[in-house]
Amino acid sequence: MKKAILALAAATAVLTASASPAAAATRPEPTEASLVGTATLWRATGDDIRFTFDAHGFGLDVRGTFAVSHYLNGEGAWMKGNIDCLVVGGDVAVVTGVITDSSQPQWIGVRRGMTVYDHGRKDRVGYSWVLDPGSTESVPKCVSGAPYEYVETGDFRAVEWFPFPGPPRH
């Protein structure tokens, strides 16, 4: 029993030390915000919905691409585009991008917004066209919907960075 208690105490000490500010200080500070990764969303009906992001920068000074596809029973659509805005606050990233290629030619040139909640292996995604999938209206830069969809497989990584100092982190 004493050995089990000592082992538990040692494990707790290791976990506490690794979560301390001193341990966090050894991680390099990011030099830019980013959103990267690929994931498939969960749908009860079996839809095959995939999102991919490779976005780096801050605000309008950003570079990167996105790809989205949605198929069910062999029917659906895909789109690819260039990211034109990225803002990451905590675990939430909002990106917009202009579609440059698509199975739906009427979407080319349209700006879409996407939101990712980076929650380990329980990420969530939202997008601006949820209420009107066929719309050809663009959203303003860095505007999207709440992350309401659940990731089934894959992972996103959102890295927060601001070019100006913020309040002390807790």
C-alpha cells in the first residue's frame, strides 16, 4: 500500500512540474499564428465531409490554403482556395478564404468563412455556408459561424499569436 501511495505521489509531482509555468517557459514562443490539419466530420447519415487547412500569419498578412469536400452516396461537391484572413484566440481559429477551384464553378471567387475549435482529439468545426450551402455571396474577411460540427477522425492545431502584447497569461 505504501508503494502505491508513493508511486501516486511521484506521478502527481511529475505531472504538476510539467504543467508549471517554468515547464511552459521552455517551449518556444510562436512567431506567427497558424491553423493546420485535416479532419473528417461526424454525421449520423454517413456523409463524407473533410476539411484541410494550412494557414500561417496574422489578420490579413496571411498565407495558406484550404480544401473542403462533402459527399453522400456518391453525390456532393468540393472546393479549394487561398486563405485571406486568420485570427486565433486561445483554442479557436477563424479563417476566411477565396475559392480558386471547385466542382461547382459558380463558387469560384466566393469567400467562405471557417472556424475551428482545437480541443485535442475532440475538435469542432463551423462554417459560414451552413444555412445556405449553395450561396454565391461572400462573407467579410475573418467572419464565420460557431464551431458546431464534431470531428470524427483527424486533428487540427491552432496556434495563437498576436503582434502586440496582451495581458499576462494565467
